[in-house]
Amino acid sequence: MAALIKRDPELDRIRWIDNVPFWGVHVAAAVGLALVGFSWLGVALCVGSYAIRMFGITGGYHRYFSHRAYKTSRAGQLVLALLGVIATQKGPLWWAAHHRNHHKYSDQPEDIHSPRQRGFWWSHMFWILVERHKRADLSKVKDLTRYPELVFIDRFEILFTVAYAVVLYLAAGPIGLVYGYFLSTVILWHGTFTINSLSHVWGKRRYQTTDDSRNNWVLAIITGGEGWHNNHHHYQRAARQGFFWWEIDTTYYVIKVAQALRLVWDVHDVPRHVRDGVEAPGRARLGESGDDEPAERLAA
Ligand SMILES: [Zn+2]
Ligand SMILES: [Zn+2]
């Protein structure tokens, strides 16, 4: 077990200078919109850029890198890392390492972003902005650090995101930059962050997991299916988070199409007895293995 996280004014200090780009993207979106005005092309670029990168986070960083819920080729893995890194949420190793910690200690004192432990805004975004979480504990992602291309992307993540913004500018000028990057990124950030904040306080609990995770269809729509967060905490190994046909999960639909095209395989479904049961096998899998890597990976 990791030691209980002790509050520390230095480690929990918000790094205002380091985080100027974070606030700067918000300001650039607002000022940029005022300067370029309304544009339907801009709206289309904003939505398209959001959808592609949200999949990079949900289908890539979350379901593939953090949970290994399906398999793909090394080239496929690289594409997922690139789609994720342009979402400007740091690199795949940083993201997966912190996320595995969240599942291991969900809503316990060791959880790095729990609204129960440290309040809503901490879980929503302040945890990202403090000294303590600047770097990831790479011992939690040993299954990923053996790929040099992933280590490279993780280390130089800012270059990829800047390149993405430049491409949007070259393709569509100021409209491309303001709508396709700045505005889209702000919405994408806060859309993603709701899964750490709102998904632990707002919605229904189908399963009596040991955390406060909830299912919420509104959050599921804006996050490509991640709003079925109580389902996910109940059984984190599944590539699907909507466990029933009426639980819309667009990330899962994309994965299924990729599977039909043989781009991905071994797509892990939720077993019927788990779906219809009340115990939470997902959390036990990580906790009992004595390691933070997904159990199936360790056995390989
Ligand atoms: Zn959670
Ligand atoms: Zn997860």
C-alpha cells in the first residue's frame, strides 16, 4: 500500500507560473472569439477537433493505455498515443499512471483526485496544477515504458500539441486556431475533467462500489461514453462503459468499427454475471495484484 498522502503546502502549491499556458488557452479562446467573431466553419472545426481528440482520450489514453481493454498493433498504439497527446492533457504515460492510481484508491485518502477527499475543484482541475502531480510515477506503467516511441511522446508532449495548433492555423487561418484549437481545447478539458469531478457526485449508482462513482447520461453524451462511470468502476477492464444498448457509448462504437476493420482485437466485454452482479471485481483486480498494472498484462 502506498503511504497515506500527507498534505504539504509545498507539494500542494499551485504552480501559477508553470500553468500560464493552461490559463492562457482559456484567455486565448475568449479573446480570440471576440476578435474573429462567429463562424460556422469555426463551429465545425471546434466540434470535429473535439470529437477526434476526445476519442484520443477515451479510446486511447483511458481504455487502451490505462486499462488495456483491447489490443492493437504497435502502429495502432502509436496512432492512439498521437490522438491523445494533441488533446493537451500531457503524455500517455503521465495520464495512465495517474489514472491507475485513481482506480486503485478510488475516493480513499490516497486517491489523487477525489471530490470526497479534497473537494470539487481539486478533483476537477487543481490536482493537475500542483507540484505533487507534475511528474508521474512510471513504475505504475512499466507495460508502456518499454516502448521508446511512447516515452518520447510523453517527454515531448508539448511539441505535438503545438504542431497540431499550427496545422489548424495553416489549414484555416485564425478561425482554425481559435475555434479548432483554443475553444475546442477548453471545452475538451472541462468535458474530460467532469469525469473526475461530476461523475463522482452527480448521477445514479447501479453498483455498490467502494467509491462514489455515478452513471450520468448527460456526461456520457459529452464524453463519448465515459459518463457511465459507476459501470466503469464496477468493471474497469471492459472496453465498453455503457453496459446496456440504451447506454450511449460512442467510444465503444468506434472501437467496434475498428475491430470489424481488424485494426484492433481482443476487445474485452463485460461478462453477463459481472454486469448483473453487485460486487465490484474491477477494483479488486488492481488492488490484489500487488502492482498497479492491469492483472492480465502481468500474467502475460
Ligand atoms: Zn472515477
Ligand atoms: Zn478508468
